[in-house]
Amino acid sequence: MFAFERTTPKDAATSAEGQAIKDAASFLRNILIPATIKEFVRQPTLIPMDSATFTSVLHARGINMRYLGHFVNTVSKEHGKSGSTTDASLDLLSAIAVSEMIIRGAKHVWRKTVRPCYSLHSKLKKSLPSQISNLGLLDLAPFTAHFFNCFLSATEVTAPFTAVVPAPSAEPTASKQQAQAQSQKNKKGKAAAKPSGPQAPKEATPVPKSIPAMIKAPGSAAAEWTVLSSKSLWEAIKNEVATRFRFNLDVEQWAPWASGSLDGRQVSVLRAVCRKTGVQISAKEYQYSQATTFVADDILGFVPVYKISTPQATDGSRMFEYAVDQRDKIQDEKDLADLRDCLSDAVALQQQVLSPFHADSLVALTQLATVQSLMGDLDDAIINQQKATVIAERVFGLDHIEAATAYYTLASYYSKRGNVHAALTAMERVWLIYSILYGPNDHPDMLKSHVRPQHVFT
């Protein structure tokens, strides 16, 4: 009924929009990305530690993740122009960016393999490797465990995946023959004892107790994914990185089984991939030196991953912004008391509208604890900072950089209060989170956290 006029590239409006897009891309590539890299080099502590923080930092500066390949190439061009300290920061920044591309490539490979279980789109099937194009719903847990083994194990996975369920034997054993004979006798006895009247309703077939026992053995049509190996998986990740980011990934330099840069950082990479794919795994310490690091029982479930806009409390946000503006105008104790009252009202409004467990409530509580610490009210500052720490763990996760920052601030308040034991306990939690996020490698924040305890405990 309705006909829409289709524009052509010759139209003036379309040409102007296309030129605007080209100008924006040129600004990102030639001005914004180099300026961001120089900012990271000047202040190495601003370099993110994990995937989520790195993504949020680039998005806050207006850089889309599709420019990661150009970002790494620009970092490589800057390498060698300055001293060794600058080169170390550039190496760290390049490693984080390449790790993010690998994580996103692994996410897309996993999704392309799993998605045909729910949808049979021909376009998806064409983009899948032929070896893993046929995946059943009951194979999701074994496949995910095998996928993580090929992706993160320090030992190369070359042999096909072997199912735990043994294949049925060709000839029944003597015990099985006796069981079958007894079953037939029981059936005959029940048939003879049946009354001639109306038949009783049939009982429902019991549900098998062990669902994994229904999985077909390797070699069947539902287990073609078992031939996936470390090299084939990383080759698929390399192709995804080249297609999406226009970056040539050196597999031998990064693969854990090749003693690459990801060896030792499996925990942070696994955490990022699970958050992006919705895979829930068992919380335990995995031995990545083995080829069978993960088994099907380690995969607990799959949850949907969705993105929503974060709601805000208008009145609470305005009051908090007003308090932040007044913070730079403090001259005496009365101004500090007014600022404390304003922040208290902002916290109350945000918690009433957004509930206590929200990122905005975390920021407001942290600022309130800071003001209370400046006023010398350390007891209330510790209480509010403890609340902020709990909110950070509940909202962002137990091993997020926001949780580490909250624990670090709490340690400083404990030290000022004279509770050295509690301060050391909080700092140990900070070090644990840093080791989970970045692994055994050095990061400026890790160095700062080990050097600053003498400042915290003074």
C-alpha cells in the first residue's frame, strides 16, 4: 500500500551523510585514537586491567570497538619513539587490546556454533566450520568444555574428544541376558494377570535421571564437533579477528598451548568469555596445564546476555552533581558539613528510586565516606565505605576493578582508625582481585597497590 522512495548515492543528502561518516572515521583514526594512546602513556595507571573496563574506557572516549585493530597498529607505530618506560606502557596497552580482540573472536566462534541449536538459518551454517556444524542441545555442555580446553589449555588438544559415556557393546553379556529373560517373564506374568474389564490408564514414562547419558558417542551425527582441536579453533578465532577488526593475529605468539602471551592469564580471559557468552561454570581452581582442564560437569548452565539502558534518579543525580560542584568551593568546616548533608540526601534519594544495589548509589556512598573522613568522622566513613564495597561486589562482581578500588579505600580508612589487621585483610583482597584480573604479569595498578601500603598504614 505504501511506497517509499529509495535514495541513491547520487542524491545530495546521501552524499553529505556519507562524507560526514568518512570525516568522523578520519577524526577517530588520525586524532582521537593517537590522543587516547598518548594519555595512557602519560598516566599508565589509567590503563584498564580487564575486558569490561577497557571497553567502557574506549566507549567513554567515543571509540567503537571495531577500531581495535587500528588501535593496536597505532600503538605499534608509537613503539620505539620514546624511552623504555613508555615502551613498557605501550606493550601493556597493546597486550590488553589484542586480548580483547581474541576474547571477542572466541565469543563469536562459540555463538556461531551454538546458535544453530535453536535456529536453522542457512547464513549461519555457511559461516561455520564443517566439522562442528551439527551440534545437538544435549551436546552443549560437553562442547563448551571441549571448546574451553582447546582455547585455554596450556597443552595442545590434538586428539578428538572422547565421551565419558561408553559405546554400547555389540553382544550382551551373560548378566544382561539373564536380566532380559527375567524382564520377559515378568511381562508375561503381568499380561496373564490383567483383568478382562476396562484397562487401567498407562503410567507415564519416567524421565531419565541422567540426561548426559543420552548423549551420543563420538562418531555419530550429533558429535561431529568432537574433532575440534586447538589449532583449528585458534585458526577460526584468527579469521574472526581478521574479518571484524582487520588485524592479523599471530597465533603462535598468543595461544596458551604455544606458550603465548595468554599463558598465565587464563582466569581473566575465561571470566570475560563467560560474561559475554552467558556460560556458568563451577567456581574452582582449574589446572590449565592439562589437556582436559574442563569437563562437562564443570558447565553448570547458560544464561541470556542482554543489554539495557541504565535508569537514573533525576532528583538524586542533580543533588549529587550539585554536591560535586560545591566540593571545590570548600573553605571551612561549615562547608564540609553542608556538603555531607547534601550527599546524604543524594544517597537517600538514589536508594529510594534505584534500590541500594546500584552503581550511582555506590558513587554517592563513596563520596559521602570521603567527606566524613575529611571531617574526622572515621566510624561513619568506615560504615558507608563498607556499604559501598558490598554494593560494588553485588553490582559489578566479586572480581571487578570497582570492588578492588572499594577495598583499597576501605583499607585506608581502617588504617586511619588504627585497625591495622582489618586494613591488611582488605589489601590482601585487593591483591587477589588484581591477580585474577591481570594474571601474574606486571600492571601499574598492581605495582601501586604493593608500594602504597606504607602510605596507607601511616
